[in-house]
Amino acid sequence: MSSSDYYWSRHLIQGFGKMWFLIIPQEADSSGGGASLLGSVVNEISGNLFPDGIGFKIVGRDFPEPNHLTTPQLLLKAIESNRKAMGIADNEQIVAEVKYPDLSVVFERSDLLKSGVGNFPSLPVSLSVDYSRMEKISIQFGANTRKLFIPTGYLSQLKNFVDGDDSKITTSISIDKETIVHQILLTDRYSITFESISAFDTNFEAAMNLANTLNTGRVAFNLEQTAKKQVTVSVNDGNEYLIALKDIDWDDL
């Protein structure tokens, strides 16, 4: 298993840091993921092992599996329940929010984790696209786009409160061996433009038209008709989606 099974890019965004962008966005109210991943401990999957002539070496970085491993929002709940003992005032907001009414992000080929054919990036419906033909991908986010995050100072306070012993928080897993989701990007309206190095063929156009028919009212596909190298998909189906997330290790607090 590799990071490209879940994510198509890990990209630096000003004001966010490096975020993992999901191939399939999750509805924010999903019980197994979505917004409830914030403050959760998730499985950290190691980079793949490949033979190098002498032994094996790790290729690719570790990455967070975007599903709950244990109690949702375990660390957020631990901070909340120990708020008084940790010296956090009742009126302090542990989860902070920043709204981004006009966020636009551009991805170059060097930003890709995905290669070959896969689902269209960050799209909640099915449409295959060949990432090896990608020249540029851009996402334009709508007015209700927001970042939710737990300031790392609170997570560090929790670590100090338990003297670094994660077993005082839970004995069901080792937090130290996993990773913590501390920042998420949510939106309820956005558009994605995939620019190809060559024209999309008639098979893709037929698949796109079928997807338009099957998903009327959810998403809208538009292929630029002059060169047929650019397709834009608009998502506006009334749902809020988790598009990207950022994680941090217990050791780094």
C-alpha cells in the first residue's frame, strides 16, 4: 500500500503547510472519517520496501490513513476532559477556524503522488483520468471554505500533562507509533481543472458526458472544446467535504 492509494498530492499551501489531498473526498459528517478525524489518532503507514541489491530500502514517505484507528477525536477529547488541570480557560477555543473565501491552489507535475489512471482528483463521483498526462491541476474553492485546526501548543500541553506517556491517554494503541490529524480543509463548493499535455479522446469525452448525466445536480463537467486539453469539474451538491488533511507525530510535539 502506498500514499497514492488515498492521496493524489501532498502539497504546500501558504497558511496551511503541506496538506495531504484526498483522491476521494469524504463527507464532513462521516462517522468513520471526515471532520471527525480532527484530533484523532490514525494509522501511520510506512513507505514501501523495495529491494536495492543489498537488502531493502524504504521508498516513499510515511502517510496517515484517513480512517479512524480508535476513538474518534481521542486527543481532542483528552484535552477537553483535562482542560482545568492543564490550565486551559473555559472560554479558550481548542479548535480554531480560519475562513478562506477565495482560496485557489495550483499543482504542478512535481506535486503528484498519483501516476497512471485513477479517479479524477478530489472528486466525490467516479471518472477516470490519466495522471501521467497531467500538465497542471488547479482548484478554486468557494466562499465557505475553511480550515479547522488544533494549535500544536494544546497538543504539546497534553503531552507534557501526561509526562510524554501516551498510555495515560489510552492503552488500546500506541499513539507514539501512529500519527495525529491536527488540521483539515473543508469546503462545500469548489471546481477542479485538469490540464492535459494532449487532447482528451472521444472515450474520455463519452465517459465525461455519462458522468454528467448520472450526477446531474451534484457535479458538472465541462471540456474545453477548442484544444480539448482542459476539463473543469464543478462540485456543488449541498454537502461539505473533507478535501485535505495535515498530521503530526507525537514525537514532534
